[in-house]
Amino acid sequence: MNRNSVFRANARAQLGGNIFNEIWLIALAVCFIQTLVLSLASSIVIGVILVGGLLSHGLAHVFLQMVRSQKTKPEIPDLFSGSDQFLSLLILYCAQALFTFLWALLFFVPGIVKSYAYSMAFYIKHDHPDYD
């Protein structure tokens, strides 16, 4: 048995062996719902700005719940779980979009790199709501 197959066997054992059962389908459905709500709000530009941060935080909440507590059935209200932190999520969403845009002005590659760098901001905000 080679080293890679040992690593794969250990990873499957740690994940419970059901990594591709239904979780990917549920995650796809949650992303679809978020995209649908954002596209409905896109008719009003301010709607995307107001709802984007809340939904991005909710998506991070749903995914972290699925990974940490093995909850495979997220509910729609979970997407709006950060409504008590609305103002800080709005500021985070606007800052993330602004900084990504400014980095993209230099050239597209720095914009792509920084979008990946800022992609975990809502996961960090979910775990540490007291951070600025």
C-alpha cells in the first residue's frame, strides 16, 4: 500500500466515509438560494449591498454548521443568522468588495489573489464576532 492511499484512507475515516453522500448537494442548494436572493436584489444596486453581507455570513454559518456538527439539513432561516450584527456585516462586505476592486485595478492577477485572501473574512467574523 503506497503512501497516498494511506492518506486517502485516513481522510475518509476521519470524515466518516460519507463525504460525497448528500452534503455536496445540500451545499449546492444553499449556494443556489443565496445566488437567487442576490440576483433578485440586484435590480436595486443598494439591495445587493444591504443583503450581500448578511447572506455571505449566513452561508459561512451554514457551511460551518455542516462541517462542525455534522448537521446535514440546513434550514432557510440559517442563511439570515447574522441579522443581529447587520451593520458590522454590511461594513465588512463593502470593505471586502472595495479592497478587491482596488487590487483589481492594478491588474487582474492581484485582484484574484486578494479575492482569495479576503474569502475567509465571513468565516472569521462568524467565529469571532467581536473582531472589528
